[in-house]
Amino acid sequence: MKKILVPTDFSEQSGFAFDLASQIAETNDATIITLHVLDYAGIYDFTAGASAYPMMGSPAGLEFDEKFLNTLHSTAEEKMEKFVNTHKKEGIQITTDIKIGNAYLYITDKIREDDIDLVIMGSKGAGSTSEMLIGSNTEKVVRHAKCPVLTVKQPKDLKSIHNIVFASNFTPAECSVSNDLLKLQAVFNAKLHLVRINTPNNFETTRKTKRLLQDFIDKNGIKNYTINIYNDKLEEDGIIYFAQDIDADLIALATHRRSGILHLLSGSIAEDVVNHAQRPVWTFRIK
């Protein structure tokens, strides 16, 4: 793990994300890349003299006042400097970037261009729409990012993460995340609590579940773990409640890259857990 991306809106939650990124970077000799995106929403300029200002994700024909945007950029630079100086740890390499445009598009572009190993994002969770990183941007990044995404809502010390819940159906397809899971376990040097959530609409016998779990463990060389089956009405609730019951420090989930009608019909368990769990949530996409 050499490159960690921390998108920031300079909120308290972004500070929590940066603090945890600093700790991970320190133990992995990694670089932190801090990105702030001035989203064009709400800064439209409808004056006749507005000059064209190209931005990723802006609607065709949209024009902005260049002087006004330069002022916004300068203000963001001051905030970025203050943010980094407040949260940085000595000896960690940090780079900063400020863009104007669509937040989600710039985040995904940064992941691809800089070959990011991990994204850490702050989040206030469900019911909050006031910050750039909340809501649809976080959900889109969690759903589509090619690298793992860690979302945090509270301050979290790296050394306090000892128990990680990994919820899965442990099908052959989901076994493709095993390398990412082992890397995650190594980052925190933590114990894995493997759990299959049984629901009325997705019921599976204990015998079958245990066989799938054991196959997953044997094929992937999983060490330092527990095997669990947890019953609930909804999978997302079962994951959150199981983590609460064992007082886990972090939840890990694999995500399916669903979009369009499939996403609307099935929803996203990972996104629901990210929105509602108070614990940090680490997601990685099934390949």
C-alpha cells in the first residue's frame, strides 16, 4: 500500500479520515494524496460576460466567471493548507490537489491516474446532505472504485482496531476478494470474524454455510478468525447488529458493481451499511 487518497471538504469527518490515513501511511511508508473538489453546483454564472471555464463533468455550454472561480480556488488553497497543517504527522509525504467540477468524477479520475491503493473518506452518514462527501458521491465511490474504500464517521486510532467483521455469502465469486481481505487484516494486524447473515429471503442451512466458510478459509489460507452465522430480517441490519454484539472495530464488505435498474431493484447492502453503521466500513469490489 503506497498511495492513499483522502478526498476532503475540510469537515470534521474529513479530519478523522486524514488522521487515520496518516497512521496507515506511517506504518506502510505510503504517500497521502489530499483532494478537494469545488463542485460547480451552486456556483453557476448567468452573466452575459462570463468566460468559458472547462471543468470535468460540467454540463455542456455552462459558463463561469473566471475571476470568481480564481477567488474560490485561492480560498480553497488556504483551507487546504490549514487542514493539512492541522492533521499531518511528521515524516509522511503529502501532496494536495484542488479541482473545480464534479466531485465524483474527479475522485474516480484520481484513483485511476495515480494508481491509488486505498481511499479514505469521512462521512456523516444517513440523513446528512450538507457536505460534498456525503450522500451520492460517497455511495458512487463505494460502488465503483477499483481500489478499497474506507469510510469513517468517528475518530479512530489504528492501534485500536483489533476485530474486523467480514460479512459475505462466501460464494466462489466472492472469494475473489480474498487477497484484499488478507491485505486488510495485515494492515491492522487484526482478527477476522467471518459472518454469513441469514434472512428469510436469503435463507441457507447451517450445514451449507459452514461448508462454504470452511472452503473459503482453506482455499485462501485465512488465519486468526472466527466462523459465525447471524439471523436477521435484513442483511444490512444483521451486519450492523452482529458488529455491535461482538463490539467489532471495523466492518469489511465486498461490493458488486451494480448500476441502473439492477441497482434500483437490489439496492446496495454495502452502501446501506456505510450510511448507517457508526463503525468504520472497508469495502472492496468483487472482480
